[in-house]
Amino acid sequence: MMILMQSVQLITMNMNRLEDNRVILDKLGKLIETYPDQRFGQLIANYIFPKYREEDIFWEESEETAQRVTSFSQKEQSE
């Protein structure tokens, strides 16, 4: 029973991660359209992970990254 519950949690986490990754890609696509002269790495460093040299983003879950991208997008729209 415990193994089944863990499997369900893992599948749910992976489905959520998949959806979060889609949100990230959608928002990045909009950034690319907004700033077409910037390289991809510049977009990531400037708008998504401006503190990438100070933070370890390797273990950051997609949900957190999606929230970061969404937050930036909302700021852009309000300006």
C-alpha cells in the first residue's frame, strides 16, 4: 500500500512538473517575442534568474521556476 501511495505521488508530481514546464516555456516564448534581440541565455539570466551566480537553481522545482516566470510576466504587463 505504501509503495502504491508513493507511486501515485510521484506520478502526480511529474504531471505537475510537466504542466509547470509548459508554463515556463510559454512565458519564455513571450519573453523572446518581447526582447527579440537578446540571446536565450541573456533572457534567462536577466529576467528569470537575475541572481543565478548567488543561488543554486539546479535543485529548484519547476513549480518554483514557473512562479518566478509568472511573477516577472505580471510585472511586465503592469508596466
